[in-house]
Amino acid sequence: MRLEVQGNVDGGGAFKENGVLAWNPDKMLLAFYEKTATGAEMLSVGDWSSPLGIRFDTQPLVAQGKTIKLRRSYAILSATSFTIKEELSTDEGPFVRLGVGSFAKAQ
């Protein structure tokens, strides 16, 4: 699946990001490649062997001389809603929570 996101951030101006999502049903793996508005490229591999959630870990990337890893956990709440928790590790340090988001299909 090809993804394209564009919009405006309050106080931050316009942005545009894109990515590709691939699914391997035999291994229950979901791979997500994304290119952010800043030009950073991330590859995340997620294990979707549980119907309750997906946990993604990114390949390490270097930004401003630091090695960064991102972890995302998707909790599947229903067929139309989910939450995302994001955590960040810098230079092999502990993961620190960035935030949590809740999403639901508009009615």
C-alpha cells in the first residue's frame, strides 16, 4: 500500500510525508517505510501475530550525530478504532514515551 500524508501543523506550516506499507501473511509481519517531511527515512517492522496489537521497532537512524530508535505500539480496540503509543531511545538509552494517540472512524 502506498501512503501519502499532507497537511498543516499548528504553528509549524505545511508538511508532506509518504511511505509504503507491506504485509507478509505467512510470518504475520507488517513493514512500514516512511519518508518524513524533514527527509528522514525510517523502516519499521511490526509483529501482528496478536489480534490485539502490533508492535513496531524502527531500524536505527542517525540525526544530528545521535542514534535514534523509535518504537510504536498499536492497540486494536475495535474494527474502527485503535490507539498508538510512541517511544524514543537516543544513543541506546532507555525508551521515553513521546505520546499516545487515539483514532476512530468518523461517523
